[in-house]
Amino acid sequence: MYEHLKAGEAEAGPVPSTPAVLVERAPKRQPVQDSLKSAVPSPELLAEMRRCIVAQSYR
């Protein structure tokens, strides 16, 4: 177990002196609004879903 942990420590490298180094390496995040736009279904799909739900409620 010790050898495994030491190998992981060597692979990770030294601890940076400031967090700025970690911020530079961090992946860029996309704004929340951009990700929400892609998550919203089209009005046509919503209408089709609504139609299916209403049709099933009458069975």
C-alpha cells in the first residue's frame, strides 16, 4: 500500500506555492446560461410530450 501511495505522490508532483498555478491548470468552465440553453427541449418536443401525457390520462 505504501509503495502505491508513494507512486501516486511522485506522479502528482510537488505542491505549488500559490493557488494561481492550480487555477491556470483548471479546465475552463462554460457559463451556466450556455449549458441551460442546450438543456431546454424545443417547443415542438414539449408539445408532443404534453399530447402524449394527455392522451394517456384518458385511458
